[in-house]
Amino acid sequence: MSSLLLLVGVIEIMVAQNSLEELQEKAVQAAVQRVSPSLVQIETTGGTEMIMGGAAPKGRRPGPATGPGVRKGSGPTTGLVVSPDGYVVSSAFNFANKPTSIIVSTSDGKRYVAKVVATDQARMVTLLKIETTGLLVPEAAPLGKLQVGQTAIALGRTLGGSPGAPPSVSMGIVSALGRIWGRAIQTDAKISPVNYGGPLIDLQGAVLGLLVPASPQADGETAGFEWYDSGIGFAIPLEHINSVLEKLKQGKDLRKGLLGITMQSPDMYAAEVIIGSVVPNSGGFKAGLKAGDKISAIDGKSVQNHAQLLHQLGPKYEGDLVSLTIVRGKDEIKLDKIILSGTLASPPLGFFGILPMRDDPAKGVQVRYVFPESGAARAGLKEGDRILKAGLGADITKAAPTTEIANRDALATLLSTATLGQFLAVEVKREDGTTLTLKGPIEQSTSFMPDKPPEKSSLAKLDKEPEKKAEIGTIKKQNAAGDRNYWVSVPINYDPRTSYALMVWLHPAGKGKDKDLDDLFGTWDQFCAQYKIIMIAPRCDADLGWTPGESDLILESIRYGTETYNIDRKRIVAHGMGTGGQMAFYLAFQQRDTIRAVAAVGASLGATPKERIANQALSFFLAVGDKDPIRETVLDTAKKLSDFQYPLILREMKDMGHQYFNSITFDLMATWIDLLDRI
Amino acid sequence: MPFLNHAFFFYAFIVSFQTPELALNEVVQKVNPKMVKIYGSGGFKGLPAYGTGVLISPNGYVLTVANHLMESSDLRVHLYDGTRLPAKIVAIEPELDAALLKIGTDKSQFDDLPFFDIMSAAKTPQALPGTSILAFSNQFQIASRDEPMSVMRGNIAAFAKLFGRIGIFEAPYSGNVYVVDAITNNPGAAGGIITNRKGDILGIIGKELRNEQTNTWINYAVPINAEIEIRLTDGTTKKISITNLIEKKEAYKPVTKANKALGGGGYSGIFYVPNVVDRTPPYIEYLEPGSPAQKAGLQPDDLIVYVDGLPVVSITSLQELMLKYRPQDRVQLEIRRGDKLQTITVQFELPPKANATKVPESKGK
């Protein structure tokens, strides 16, 4: 007996010298075999070609390498069985292009129609359901026992065709634990669309986690994609997914838990955790947090900087409870059971109800138009009134302090601070010379479109001839680098003394040829002359459409427009169709200080919109044919935007497919551009 | 862990009867002298004027990739010891993405160069996913003259077909390739090799290629035992392989493959919804009465999701797939009707003459 043991020992030593690698190979293959019946292959039909949107990593310049725009591959993707009765999880990345149909093939080759049940938006894991039973559920490796340095194998079902073939294998180790603010395991195995949605397993074939793109600096389905195959890959622990599985099965998306506070200092590491602002109605707001409070501990763990706070908060969901210790002045206060918010409700946008005259050389704001039934109408304002002073008040029965209003922009700035329920007091001078003080309530911005606001929109003095003649008609320009070009269309009646709206046309994929732009300029000609609009049409480089890196070219062309012509900065519109429309959304959310409105035809917003920013107005005009195959996703975009309280016009064009405007829509959009500077 | 103990003992037993394996540095020393660096004249915009090759005979035949370098008028090869020699192209097989070179001149002949015996290497079994590999190449021209190749370590990730960026039939080689999990396919690496951990040659590193399926760069090698069946212009098929190319040498004639639009598509009688967005889902809008598709049981609003087992992403990809069929061919369509999947076989016909004006093409194109 003992001699046999000795013999085994000798052989083991030989093995250690000679063929550890061979042993490892065999062990890997055995581990892969053990888990592969739980892998499914996912195929989708339809959806968009490009996935635009999502937030660019903070503090980095968006560019081709780090930009959130990603072309969706056409191959199958991977999913992992999580319960025998047909529940499968995958990476949300695999559905970010909003496919029409999802088919899941189990490892025995059977195909099923799959439905998206819910998505864990904090971890970008999507739960699918197929109608079957008896699926094999893999073993989850206990998170507590994971060790940095242990073998980790990434599996996927993209390569190799059939769902029964051996999965693709990439070898690595566990590089770190608790990454992405405590949400993910990091591995140096090659993680990419080849295995997003597949498992990261250990040498025993137990599942460590589900492979997803992820980034600590950004949210969204495509965040972290730029690190594919780099040796920086992430997996969401399966043990964790299992713990929220029952919630996901209810069909409700899980969202990140938010306190609803901003920090006084942008420095995540050096500065103390002092609250800069508290979002109204957020969990933190309800718990009584105030600007200036210093957070010293969360759930009993002391925190010295914002990053440490994020690490504690990172794994939590909407509805989870936290306790905070804060220092306010000399007091230390303990706040228990703070309920984390899922979204931070944007307060509705305040609206008074007037359209101002433009190019107004005089002090104050002359009223061009009063929206019927608005607060301004109820206050008794009339066209031609000149607002000289204005102020906000809380109680309409009492007087409010007013200050002088220099111009349209000053009034707009005042309104951007207004909340619903407040009122605006204005001191106006009537055309007959009388002066009145009027008061009207601030109401929610309306999508009401008057048939025709008064045509006269400008008070520019036209007595003197302009000194310089500007170029009119179609102008072909080249960018500074000299490798790209853009076209500019200036109406023949252009007068540099009056301000014009600027519309940037972002053409759909493959529609940037000379003829296409000629046609488009031709159709817009009369509207541009009538409504005072200058059009700029940059061209994208690739046949497949715009990429986020082309923002620079677009911005350069806009700069040319604003520097050469008299452009009304409140009315710079990104207008696009298809991928051009997607680019318009992307551009608007990235360039908040430039773009004031998006008019998108047959295009949807890839990711969740960003929050509204006070005094950087952003309006949306969405048009889609009622027979457009992507109608549903456009309607979904409209819903998301209105959830964020963005002013929005949605127009479904009757009996139309994926087409550009019909004639009624042209008029509507031109009017909408004319109304963009409403207050 | 009973499983592991068992495995340990079992494999240990086998290993003990084999010759001891070489250490990694010994393997590298064994492989490196068989590798060559290839240089062409520059002038190709954005493409490197250098590459990699592998010696496959003692008298100086070199296997490499059929890339732009082969258009160079003055190919030069650097041997492991730094010897610089001219090379001429013996044969190119675009379908295998392979080229055969011969180094030396009339004055400088060799008969004792170290080389890989491809004929016997091609007989070894397929390497499985998870097998650890070494990659040898002249990537980024880091090595020069007598410097050894850059060696990388990785694993076989998959044995799979390539799906090139342009269209599914446009990949340089249509058979299965070894996909690896190391970033091997870099400028100048094409023509290098991957070996197993013992230094046995497995495949020839391919070009830099973006994978259509994932829209990411893919790292792959064409297996040494590559053999594919090609449909020729006259309708017959022919098997071609790397071993065949090597065996025939000068006598090797590359095949002329039939146009990818093999059948030109038969008549089914299906009209799809207008193909207007990037990836219009292939919903059936209308079926011609009495057409093959209608007789087979297809219905308007059916969504076609697979064509003979191949997934369909959009109308465009469906039309591409349909091109390979001709009248009388059968195609198995898997369709989604509501939330149910169904398989329907359609036999293509010749377009009906009476309806010549209504050839079934997508209306929205």
C-alpha cells in the first residue's frame, strides 16, 4: 500500500516537471465540457447597424478609440442558462441595437423564440425567457472563495457555427475582484463580442461570472467595449445575478441605487465628501441631506473621499437602504434607512408662454407672440408689449421683486431657474406708452404648435445697407485638414442684419453624394428663405454611416456657419435621418453648449438620455413613418425623452415607411425651428 | 476533489511513458531556425513591405500567405542566421490564402536547411479549443536580419469559419481556421506560424481581418491540413489543400472559382417589406398567388430567420444568401410566425414568363 503511494508520488513529480501544460489543457477541456450544455447561442434579426449613444467616458475626449458608437456585428452571441424553466441571461450589449426578433438555440440544437424579460441596468445583464423546461443550470462559484490569480476561462458561442459545437475558449486568470465600483470580476482573458454574455469559469467548470463590457467611467450597453481583447475584461458574478434573478423575473428593470447628490469638488480622491447639491425628491433629499453636509460614513464604513463612497454605493440598487453619518457644522448626524432612488426625476421645464422678437437693439424683450392659454396669456400680455423688468415669486397674491431685463437671453436665463407653481411678474410697456405690472403662473412647457406665429420676427434696423456682402447660395467648403468637405446653403434673401437659424443636415448612410445634397437643399430652399434658415451639410466618411469621431468635422462646419453668418445661437438644430439621426442625438448630448435641438427622422436614441441641463435647452422633433420598420423604437425614444422632461414633438407620418418628410412635416418642422427661442 | 485526483493520476501515467517534453526555450530554439523574414519593395499605401514565412524543405521552399507582398518584383528573404537571399514565387493559391516561394539563386543552392515536414504535420489530429499554442512571426518588423522571431503564447480559442468584413463569402479562406486568443495578426505577422507547446506546426498566421460577426479584429491561422472543396465555373467541384500545393510545387495551378452568385437566385414569389433601414427585418409583405413560396405555405407577415440553417440578420443578408440557389434547388426556410418557429421548404422555379414584369425582387431597394 505504502509503496503504491510512493510510486504515485514519483509519477506526480515527473508530471510536474514535464507536462503541467498538458494537464492544464486536459483540465480546461474537461471544465469547458462540463459547462457547455448550459451555454446558448443567440441570433437576432433586424435592429440598427450602429449602436450610438451612451455616455462617453468621463474626463476623456470622445474619439474613434473611446467613442461610444459601435457597429453591431452580424454574428450570433452567447447566453447562459440560469434556471431550468427557460431563463437565460446575456450581456445587454447583445441587444443594444434593438433587434426585431431574438432566437435562442440551446446546446442540443433546438431553437426557441426568446423574449426580453428585464435588464439589470446597473450591471448590463439582460434576462431572456424561452418556452422550454429541463435546461441544465451551471454551478455558480462562491464569490467569497475567489482568489486573484486563479485560472479563469472565458467561453462564447459566436465562433464555430452550431450551438452544439465546443464553445470558444480564451484563457486567463482572475485579475482583480470588486471592480467597476464593486460590481465585477476582472480577468485578463480576451473578452469581446465573441464571448459577451458567456460565462467566465474556473478549472472545475463552475461559473465565476457573466462576461460583459464594462467601464468604471461610463454607463450603458457599450461602455467598456473599447477594451475588447485588451486583457482588461469584466464578468458580473453569477452568484450575484442569481440573487436578483427573482426580481428580474418579475419583468421590471433593475436600476442603480442613487443618493441624488453631487459633490462640491470634482476631485474623486483628494477632496472630502462634501455635498454640492441635492436633487429634489431624491432619496438623499427625502432623508434631509443638504448642500455642505460632509459624509463621513456609509453603512458604518468610514469614507474619506468620493471614490470610497462610490465603492460602497456601487453594488446597490434602486430601493435598497443605506445609512449615512454626516457632519453638519459641529454636529454629527446619523441618517438611517435612506431609500436609494433609481432615476433622478428632472423637474418639469418651466414655461411662461411668449415668443420674443429677435435682433432687438433696445433694452428689454418685445413680445412677438403670446401662446394661447399660457401663463403669459393669463397674465394679459399682448403682442408688441415690451418686457422691461421681471422676477419670480412663490405666491401669486403677493408682489415679487423684479430686476431689469436686458434682453431675450437674460429673460430665458431667469426662466431656466423657475419651477412649476412659481409665478413670473413682469413690468411691461405697451405700444400705447402705458406701463403695467402683470403676473402669470409658470407652467409646464407645452408641445402646442400655433399654426403660424406672426411672420415678423426681427427688429433689426434695416435702414443702413450692410457693410459686407456674404456669400449666398450653395457653398462648398473644405475642413481645415483638407481631407473632408461640407456644403452650406444660404438663402438668396440672406441679410446679415437679421439672425438665422442654423440647421446641420446629417445624411443617412450612403446618401452623402453631390446629387443627394443638391436634392435636399432644393427641397428646403423655399422654407429656408421664408423661415430664415441656413443649412450646413457635412459628409460622413464611410458607407455605413456616421461614427462618433466625426463630431469634430461637424463642429468645425457649425463653427464656420456661426463665424460667417448671423446665427441665432438659440436655434442651432442637428437634423438627420437613419444613422444621421442617431448621430444627431449623439452630437446633441455630447455638445450641449452648441446644439439646441434635434430633428430626427426614422432614427432612435440608442441609450438612455442624459439629464437636462439648466440654461442649455434641448428640444426634440421626432418624425417617423407609421409603416417604418423601426417605428416602435422611435416611439420608445419619444417616451424616454419625455420621461426626462425634454420638450418634444413626435410626428407619425401616415402611410409612410422609412422615408424623409412629407410636405406637411416640412412646414411643421420649419415652424418648430421658428419656436425654439420661446420663453 | 475526487475528479481532479483521478485525472491527475490518469494523465500522469500516460506522460511517464513519453519522452520528456522540451522546455519552452528549447521549443523556441527548435522552431526559430525554420522561420524566415520576407521583404518586398514598398509602395503599397498603408501596407507593410515585410512579412513572415516558414521553411518547408531542406532546399529552400518557403510557405507564406498570399498577400500584397507577392506582387512585389524583388522579394528578399532573411534566414535565421541573417543570410539575405532573393526569392521567387513558385505558386499562389488565393483560395487557401497561401503562397509558395523558393529562395536562393542558381549559384546559391541549399540542401540542409532546417524545415517543417508539412506532409506529416498535416496528418496530426485537429488541435482542440483550449490547447496552448506558440506564435512565431516577424510582427511589426521588430526582428531584423539574424534576430529571432517574436514569440507569443496563447491558446486555441475555436476552430471556426471566417466571416470577413465585406460579406460572408468574402473571407480570404472559406474553410475552418484556428482562432487564437493571443493578438497574433499584426502587420508583418502574416505567414508566421502557430505551433503547439511542443513546437509542432499547426497553422499559418493569416492577414489582419475584421470579423463581420463581431466587428472586431480577429486573430487566426489557416490550418496546415487545410482542405476545401471549391465549386468551379464549369459546375464541377475540386478539392484543394496546402499539402497539394506543396507537393506539386511549380506544377501547381490555382483553381478558378465560380462566381459567388452561383445560382443567381431562383424564383420563389416572395415580396419583402421595403428594404429601407440598415437592417430591415425580412418580413414577407406579399406572396404571388400560385408561386412556390405560397404553395409551400408561407404567409404575409412571416419573418424569415434562417435560410438552410444560416441566420438572417436583414433583407440584405437574406438576398445575399438566396443568390447561391438556382431554379429547382430546395431551400429550408425557418420562419417566425408570431411567437412560433416553423420550418418550410421551398423549391425554386424559373420565373413565370407570363408575369415577366413581376420578377421577384425587393421593391424597396
